[in-house]
Amino acid sequence: MIARVLPDVAALERVFDYLIPEPLRDQVRVGTIVRIDLHGRRVGGWVVEVTDAPATDRPLKPLAKVTGWGPAPELVELSSWAAWRWAGRRSAFLRAASPQVAVRSLPSATGSARALSTRSGSISAGDSRRISTQNGGTGVTVVRVPPAADVVPHVLDGLGDADGLVLASSVGAAARLARRLRDTGRRVALMPRDWAMAAGGGCTVVGARAAAWAPVPALGAVVVVDEHDEAYQEERAPTWNARDVALERARRADAPAVLLSPCPSLEALEAGELVTLRRADEREGWPVLEIVDRRRDDPTRGLYSERLVQLLRSERRVVCVLNRKGRARLLACAACGELARCEHCGAVVAQLEATLVCRRCEQERPAVCAACGSTRLKVLRPGVTRVQEDLDRLAGRPVVVGTEAALHREEAADAVAFLDFDQELLAPRYRAGEEAMALLARAARLVGGRDRDGRLLVQTRVPRHEVLDAVVHADPGRLAVVESARRAALRLPPEAAVAIVSGEAAERFVFAVEGVELLGPTDGRWMLRAPDHATLCHALAAVPRPPGRLRVEVDPLRA
DNA sequence: CGGACAAGCTGA
DNA sequence: CAGCTTGTCCGG
């Protein structure tokens, strides 16, 4: 018998045949992780096929060693699909589907999740208004769960009695969710720690992005919590998305998939049938949004509206958010009025700590006016550090001020105030609206819903923006309608499938791709656009990789 | 990727 | 021409 092995060697997308030594025969199957002698060195790899017909006439070497269990055959197959879908290497996906340490044996499943599961936490059928008729069958359901509502009943509902895969948007969220699910009596494997347990079967498998590749022997359900979260997308190429991998797994296993989100992505709405809660229930799950219209405010008040200061002086625990790091993003000399710019390249400099740092070339210099030598610089655009000092003074007590990372760091608050929300609403990124919505949902989770008197405050000059309108009405559908039409008009995802190609070999590569639209280059990046993923991915796959650095981002978060 | 080997460059 | 760098090829 012969093992066809894909080596775990970057830039080597070929399989090689090896003899399976007799004593190893019962340990080697599709997915098994092995070590092989290749071209004078010993490397790891995956068995991707077991055959008796070698693909070469040359004498075969034997496998050097069996390392242990690897991805199940269906995940080996899925890795080929993912390599096509995100124009990447199979090994990148097989690595994600492999245990972090060698697994020599699998624990036997001590009863299935089914036997141990209880349905006590499940929501009753009447709680949600099903727009579609599907229930428990196969297919994709998108459930819009408001931010302050508990997702666990919806997760249990999505899992039913099956062994399922549950994805959460961060490692911490996955660990918390695993604990909650264990409390309901289910047997739960938390990835990546419990890889072997998951592979043994009979449990619910929970994890973050990489867990989309977790072993689930009898996959009966897939649930993705906070499906809109950009953390599900791998930033490095191949830029695969865990939600999309999970959906494809569900489709192949003929298992139902449930996507949960307070603000479903347009991609999710396209993939499945939307289910919403009763209007009153969804409304309860969003906090009150207070819009501070700054269009007529005195510009000298800067970021500090009367209403903000009033809120900070109240007894409420307020978290202020400003996505500008450091002390100042723009400064001018207090003596001569000259803008603080880089002596090297002329771009504006920011003040992160003591020194001035160029935002383009990262050159550093002391905080002194280059024109007149004055050390007095005034802040035209403050960053969080400076705002913190100002607000402490205005509030007469310490105030929590941070970038959006503060929303992940803080446990709870009575109110979240976005000091300059226009920066989010009007960001020059095609997903800015959805990202701003996700930010408000995140903040909403911190402060709770109307029942807890949670409050969001945004300072803006676009008070009628559809994102704000959607949150005011606790109806994310209002944004989806507008956003969907805009994407269609601009032919951006999910209306079209696009890929961004960059790197020294980009030009050679994009001109070899046929049958798709080519735009650019902008800043050395090209955009390839096609009506759908099938067209785009087939076109990309038809072109051999030229030598040199090449980065292909399919479904870029920033186009 | 990284080892093997060939071709090119340098200095005595 | 030894000793080194750089480039190209290829793996079972």
C-alpha cells in the first residue's frame, strides 16, 4: 500500500508517494500526520490518499514515522475546497485542522452528547418569529438576537440533540460559552485544547476561528455566535472566514446551520433565512441610543459636548471610546501657528507619548516646533491620552477612556459614549457601516438593554445616518436594506466577489487572470472582481503562481 | 522550504 | 584556482 503525502513545507504544493511499512499499516489512513524523508531532509506531512497505484516509476521510500492522528478525511477534502475558495495552499488549512501536539490515541466517546443533553435551556417555539418555515431540517438560519439577550438558549436550539460545532468570535468567548454549555449537562470539547476528545466523538465542540476545522465525527449541527464579527476572518492570506468554512461543512454533512448575530452581515443574510424575535423582545435587548447632534455646537468645545459632560458628572459608570491612539493626532505650534510636520517627508506627525512620530515614515523627533523652536504645541486633534486628562478634569473624577479595545477590556458599564462616531460612520472603507453597527452592538452588550437602563451616547454630525437610525429603532434591518442597495450599486461584496492582489509578483499575476474584471492598481494593490465566487475562484485557480512575493486576499475586509 | 550543485566573482 | 556568494532546480 502507498500513502500519498502532502508535505508540510511552505511553497511546495505537490504530493509524493511513500510505501507504508507493514507494521504501520493499521495506523495510516487519510489525514494521518506522518514524517517523511524528502530530498535529503525529514519533514512532516499529511496522508491525503491511500492507494495501491503509485504515480511514478521511481523507487518509493517508506514513511519515516507516523506522528499521530490528523484531520478526518472529510476535512482533508474540505481543505482542497478552501484552497480553491481563498486561493491559498492546502497545507495552511490542514495545519488548522491538525492538533497542536501529536495525538497518539483517541479517547472513546463515553456516550454521545445526545445521551447527556438536556433541553432545559432551550427557547420555546413561540419565542421567535420564524420568517422561514424551516425548523430542525437542513439549511441555514440566521437568528437576529439583540446584544443584551442571552445567546445560550439559541445555541442549544441550534444544536438540538446532535453532536455539533459551535464557534465563538474570540478564545475568551469560546471558553465562557463552553462552560455555559457544560452547565446544561452536555459533554463539551473546548478547542484547541480538547482536540483528541473532539476527534473521539460524542461531544459538542466549541472554539474560536480555528475551531471551524475541529474534528466532529458525526457533525449534526453548526452554530456560529456573533457571525458578523470580523475576528472570524483570518488576516493573513489565505484570508479564510470561519463562518464560511463552517457553513460549507454543514452543507457537506447535510446538517443544519444557525448563524447568530445582533446585526447579521449581508453575507449571512444572503446565505440563510432570517429569523427575528418579536419586535418588543428585540427592542428590549438594545439600550437607548442618545444622539448628540454636534452640527450646531460651538467648535471650540472640541470633543466635549454639554451633554457628554453632564453624563460624566452623573453617578453612572461611563466608558468613553475614541479610536485615536496617543496624545494627539494633529498639532500646531502655539507660538507661530505652524503645523507640526515630518522634517523628512512632510506628512503630519502625531504625538504618541513625549516625542512626535511621523504617520507616514515613522521618523521620530522631539516635541518642538520645527519652524520657530517653541516647545509650546497646541493639540488640534486630541488622542485618547489627552482626552483622558481633559475628561478627568471636566468630570471631576477618573473617567475610563480608550480606543475600541476598551469595549473588550471592560466588564460592564452603565453607559458607553463614542466621542467622535463620524470617524466610524464615514471611514473610507466599504464595510464602515457594518463595522460601526458592530461597534454599537459590542457597546450595547456592555451596558445591557432597556430593561437595565443601558445607554449609548454618540457624538456626530450625521445624526440621521442609517446605522444610528437602526440602533435607535433596535432594528438592524434598517441598515441592511440601505447597505445592501449601496453594495449593489458599487458592485462590492456580497453583490460581487472580489480579491485584492498585492506583492511584487502582483502585476504579472493579475494580467494572467482571465474572465474577471481588473481594477487598479491603487497603492500597488489590484482588485479582481467577478459576479460570484465560482467565477472568481476558478479564474484565480487557472493561473500558476509566478515566482516572487504574492498576496491574494479573497473577500477582503478592506477593499 | 532548504539542500545540491553550477556559475560567477574576488584576491593572491 | 580555492573559497565564497548567488541563482536555479527539485523532491517519491
